[in-house]
Amino acid sequence: MTHVVTGACHCKNLSFELLTQMAPEDIRARACDCRFCQIHAAKNWSDPEGSVTIRIADERKLQKYRFALRTADFCICRVCGTYLGAVLSDDEGTWSTVNLRLSTLAVDEVPASFGGENTIDRIARRKRVWTPTSIIIGV
């Protein structure tokens, strides 16, 4: 059975729709120990077997932020300041993790720490565990 997980920033400029076969009660979000995720109280989750569509109503109101190894764009709404998730794109495709704080799901968290990864390992992990993603702009 396909489950749909949706979320949006406060002003609705950024939103996502994630399709997954995983039952909502089995979803465990990652509570990353990096400073960025702690400041945003992020509960990131991805499903490599699912798919996600990220919608950006007005691209001018999207702030992309890269930090640390600069391997992904962290998407923040310039209007309401909400962190939507992170996106990795290259010639092979696009993958993302989404912040479940923007959804109505009440999920447990598991601690996560990625500070010891090098650039190659980080990209490989993200391609392996993040969700295949489509981005739609202007809707």
C-alpha cells in the first residue's frame, strides 16, 4: 500500500509530497547532531524505495544553503524561515531528505551523526538512502 506524506513551510511557498510503501507508524526520523539540524530542530527522513516531489511556488523565495562538505542544497524559505529538507543533484539524478517537522506525522527519532564522512562517502550514502526526487517550480 502506498502512503503519502506531505509537508509545507509556514507560508506554503515550499512543499513536498513523499510516496512510500512504509507504514507511517514504522517511520523513524533522523535527529542529526550537526549544528544546522539542531538549530532547525530537524527531523529528516528519506525512503530510497519511494519518491518525493518538491514544489517551489516562487523560486525567488527559496534560499539554498550549502555548508560543511557542500554536497547538498539545504532548502530554506526566505519568507517564513522554515527548513524544508536537503537536495543532492548530479548527472545521475536528484535525491532528497525531507524535514518531517513540516508534516503532521508524529514520529520517533533516532540519533544520527555524519561528521566523520568525507565528500565521496557522503555523496554515496545520500544516493543510497535518500529519496529519488522531482522538483517543480512555479506551482
